Amino acid sequence: MDSENWRAVITAAQAGDRRALDELVAGWLPLVYNIVGRALNGHADVDDVVQETMLRAVDNLGSLRDPDSFRSWLVAIAMRQIRDRARRRTPDRLEEAAASDFAELTVLRLQLEGQRREVAEAVRWLDDDDRQLLSLWWLEVAGELTRRELAAAVGITRQHAAVRVQRMKERLETSRGIVRALDGACPDLREVTGRWNGRPDSVWRKRLARHVRGCGYCGDTREAVVPAERLLVGIALVPLPVGFTLSLAFGGKTAVAATSAGWSAKLLGALTKPAVAMTAGATIVAGGAYVVTQPPDAPPPRAAITPTATATSAPPRSSAPVAPTPKSSPSATKKTDPYGTVVDAVDRAPDPNARPAALPRRPESGITSTGGPKAVMQHRGDSVTLTGQGYVLVRWQISPKSRPGALVMPSWTGLKGRLFHVASGGSRRMDDPLPGAPNGYATGMGGPDIGYAVLPPGTQQMWQNEYFYLDGTVTLTQNERGCDYGLIVFPSNRDAVEKDVGEGPAQGAIRYGLVRDTGTDSAPVPQYVTRSTPADPATVPQRSRV
């Protein structure tokens, strides 16, 4: 929709046209989501900040004198909410993890590769102020905002905005160099990152930038570095995540007050009725909520777009299974039967003498592997495709002595069928003390003399042997980038699993194994799993849902 048509919609919404208000909210929600999401890097507060922004815009729409300034007015509201959120943060919340890393979502949903992907990942290394400014500048070079609107949103002059943008771009280029270095194989960098926990921050940005500047290996880009603004020109907005909900029925408004403020008839009707409308990607359901849905056949975004409510498929924000809905019409969203619970919480090791639960029986016709009976994966990008019905063993070999640091977990991609996590064995978890280790300090995850392997936040500790049940086909990829590790993948069987988990302390092992399989579709699925086939399997989000 061009600016003239948007002006008409805004004017109509101000005059009380409720359909126009619907169109206005649905059309500009993606822009607000991109600004807030990138500024907060997908933090759990993103939904709340987006919600508050849209509520304030709807509440104060009548005070907007010039419809032509709607976009800059809306962006300014969003930036105020972002800054207010930053001021409200308490010290104990400063280290909260992101609900969905926005850099990761950008790569996945826009299918970014090469240097475009590098720019998206570099955003993680920026400080809050730079990230807030970049959230606007990114949209400026993508053609969604003007420099005048950027300056107005930040509350500074265009001249001052030019200076701040230039400084931010310099730090972004430094961060791009760090991303390239971490993707490389510099032996000196392994020593530098030995005690890094894998979470980008300003301290490590300075340390790694200092290394990159003085390192001939990391400083050699091996290809021309394209300026970030050239990479981002014409790029589409990151689509809203499937299941994203925006409720405009909150705020303590009565029906009379909402009507006088120009609230949509659909929203008011939704307070007392079930789902009443479906637009192209935005459904208004009970409670006055916009819920973003998407048919699985929808094509990915390809170019810059005028703000719309259309969303493309993307990793959901929660691992809780959602009940499928029947297909009621050709326009209704198609859904596959979800199953399983995701192993996405840090657990405690059971007592050494705690015997495992009984292992349920599942049908076995055998598993074929592209890696043969023993697939050894020791380098990033190594993969094996498994097909059939039966059990699979994934054996961990972590090597912090070779290269400590953050672990980039392996991922399961292209899943067709079902995949369950059935048991953990090998007589020990990887954080158990190694036999014969002095004072019990050395574990499979490392020790003070050699450094440690560090799991991503929220990742469940693996055991030496992890067993899975597959009924279909899936590809497992080794995503090593920080700490050095290897995987050995064997087709297995139930008898082997049962024997492994039953070998307890009496046989000289550290502990019995652990059975996770419930024997039903509620058995847990692996933490890093997706039915899609991303260009880089390492981008599979932590909280997957299949």
C-alpha cells in the first residue's frame, strides 16, 4: 500500500472507521515487531513492549495531527517503550537469556547466507544503545524508514544521527570481524576463548577485537568485505513468528470507552465471541487478540515489502505442544499433529544408585545410516542421515584439552516422521568426574588445567551415550565452532539400550543410566530438532517444536 492509501486508512481510523483501525494495526505490527525484536535481540520482554507500543498508538491515534507523520510517530512510541523497559530492568534481570535470539530468527526467516548472515549474527555483540540505533538504521537501509524518521525516533537532529550511526557502524564492522574469526580455525583464538561462556558481551568483544586486529590469520578476510548497508538494501522485514499474539482488549477499557477511542468492532465483538475473522496471516480471536498464523505452503520473503500482517513459518516461541485444529475451510491454517515434549530444561543427575525406569518397547525394523555402522563426525558440517524404524546411539567425545570454550550443539534437521529421546547411558554424565582424576576436578566437560566446555544457556547436560528412537528419516549435523568435540553415531537396538542403562555402580560405573521414553507420543524430542532444512544447521533454535 502506498503512502497516499495509508494516509486515507489513518484518517478513516481517526474518524472511527473500525475496519480501517484493523487494517492499520495489522499493517504496521510487523514494523514495530522488527524494531523491538532487534533492539532487544528477541528478549522475553519483546512481546510486552510490542503490545504496549500498539496499545499506546491505538489509544492516542486521535491526537495525531498529521497522518503523513504516522510512521515516525509510531516508531518514536516504540523507541520510548524500549528505553522505558531498559530503565525498569532490575540488576537480577540483566542476565536473562533471550526467548528467541533475534539474530538467529533473522537468519532463519530471511534465509540469509554469507556476509548477510554475518551482519545479522554480529548484532549480538553490540551494546544496548547501539542495538537500539541499529534496529532503526537496519530498516532505513532496507527502505522501511527514512533518516528523518530515524532521527525523530531517537530524539536527535539528523546531523547528530549521522554521527551516531557512523560510530555504531564501526562497532558493527568490528563485531563482523569477531563473527568471522569465531567461524575460523585460528589456534591462538582457541586459547583466548578458553574460558568464554559463549555469551557475547562488551568485555569479550574488546578482547576478541584486540586479538583479531593483531592476528594475521583472523585479520585475513580472504574475500572482499561488503559494507553492511549494501548487504541490507531491499531486505524484507523479519516476519512475525507463528503464534505471535497481540491483544488489544487489555488496558482496563470498557466497551463504551473503547468505542469512543475508535476501537475496532471486530475487537469489541471478539470480547464475547470466539474467532471472528481471518485476514492474510492475522487472525482475531477471543479476547481481541491478533494471532499470526501461516499455511505451510507459503513462500519465503524475497524482497522489501510494505508492512503487512503476513507471516511466514518460523520457530515458535514456546515448546509446549499445541492441540491441532481441524481444517474448517480452504483458507484455514493447516497444522500437523504435534507430539512430544522438548528436552529444554537443565536437569540434575540422578543418584548413583537410582535404577532407571523400565524401557518401553517400540517396533524395530532397523535403521540404515549414510555413515555406515559407525559414523564418526569430528568437524563442523559433518553429517549423517538416518532412515528406518529403530534405535540410534549418539556417543559424545568432548575435547576441551584441544580447544575449550562454548559448545555449539549438534542439530537434527529435515525430520520426516518421528524422533524421540529414549534414554541416556554410558555409565556417566559428561559433567561427572573422570575415573582417576585428581581431586575429582576433571570431568568430561574439562577442568581447571585445560579449560572447560560450556553449554549454551538452558541446554540439558548430555550423557556419554544418548539414545534416540527414529521412525522416519532425519539428518544429524555436527556444528562444532567453539569447544572441540566429536560424535559417533551407531544404529542400535532396544537390548543394547537396556543393557547400557542397567550397568550401574556395581560394575564399576559412576551411575546407572536414565530412561526418558514414556512409550507414548509424549516422550521427549531432542532439544535441537526441526523439520526444515536450514542452510546452516547450527541455526536451529534451542527450543524446537516439531
